[in-house]
Amino acid sequence: MAQEGEILNVETIRALLQTNLFGREPESILEVWDTIDSTNKHALQLAKDGAAQGTCILSREQTAGRGRLGRSWVSPPDSGIYMSIVLRPTLAMEDMPLITLATGVACAKAIEKCCGFAIGLKWVNDLILGRKKLGGILVEMQKPAVVVGIGINIQHDEATVPEDLKEKMTWLRRDSDTKFSTNALATEILLQLENYYQMLLDGRKSDILNDWRKLSVNIGKEVSCQSGNQQIVGEVIDISEQGALLLRTVDGVQTIYAGEVSIRNLDGSYT
């Protein structure tokens, strides 16, 4: 049974919104579904149909939630925040990957403010809590628009979590009695994302990258990167100005780009 404030509600979200554009009607669309196949899929179609920047789709459940690299995203009813936002960025193509990094920072800041948890960021799109995956980000293009998908685990019945995920995923209410409203967290994410997105549009890339670096769980660590059939082992030394991972290997510094690799520590853990 969901706790009070856990059920996403469009009227509550409208009342709590502090954004200037994101989710603000009539300029943009705000929808909260009881169930949907995928918020990203729906937002991509709305973007194709001309939906304004800042259009926001949330759902209490996804029946076909999507993650990065074609993976599925477990989205039971009232167990998380499943959200997608339509953006129409005026950015150079080489800067588009920074949208994912900016979204990660925005989510981490929002969770810390609403829930008090210190969140780590695992390159390129994972939110980490206690060495386990708390959430993820999926950015997809519907030219000239971009859809930012966010999934954050709030509460799960551990007995129903797939066996292969039990040691990898976590949720905000796991082993915690922290009281917060899911609706308030959703609106804080929108506010933080609007702020960081505007920073990106204003050319403040270095501020976003520095904030990401402070939250990184990868920088300074030995990691194993898998890209297709190729495995690359080395120390993460930084990220580039376009958000690529810089890895010091026995062959020198290698640049790893988003969408090509999955990253784990040498022991297989997330940190």
C-alpha cells in the first residue's frame, strides 16, 4: 500500500510546481497517467506532433518502461517516479550528451533536498545510493526535439524484485523511515532540471561539469569498460568538455563516449 503522498497526482503537482516553463500549462503539457506503456514513447510522439518545450509526462506505472541499451525498466504501480520531459535545445550537436549529465545532477540535487540522501552519479546515466542503482536517465531524440526520461525507485516489495536485480538496485524507502512526498520530489526534479538546462543553454558547461564531477562515483577509480566485444580496463581520470569519459590505460588515455560502453568496477560493483 502506497503511503500518503506517494501516489502521483496531477492536481498536487500543479499546486507544487515552482518552474517557469516545465509542466506549466498552457505553454506546455502536464499529464499524469495511472498506467502507460512508456512515458518516453508517449513524449516522443508528442514531440513529433509539435508539443512545446517543457511538456512533462508522468505515470504511476509503466508496462514497457525502457532503459539504456535496450534494457527494460521495472516500473510497478506507485513504486517510483517515471517521468519524461520534452526539450527543444539550441545546442551544438557535440554538446547534446551534456543533457544527460545535467539531468543526473538535477536529480541528485532534488533527492538530497527532499529526502536528505547523498546521491552519487555513475557515468553516464545512473543514480547511485549505497553502492546500488537508485535510478536512471534515458535521453532520446525526436529531431529537432529531445526527450529526457527519468526513472527513480521510491518503494518496492523486495519479494517481487527480479532475482537478477536484487543485488543491483535499491529504492529511497529501503531501510529508511524518511518521510517525503513523491509529488514534491517530482516537482523538485522539474525545478532543478529546468535550472540546469537553462545553465546549459546559457553556455555554463563548466559549472555543470564541475557539479557532476563532485558527485561522480567513477573518477579516481579503476573500472572495466565493455564496448561491444572489447573490454577496456583503466583508471577514470576525468570527463571531457563534451561529457565523454577519460580513461587512463596501459596504452595511454582513451576517450569513451556515451552509448558505447557499460561501466563497472573491477569487482563488479557499482561504485
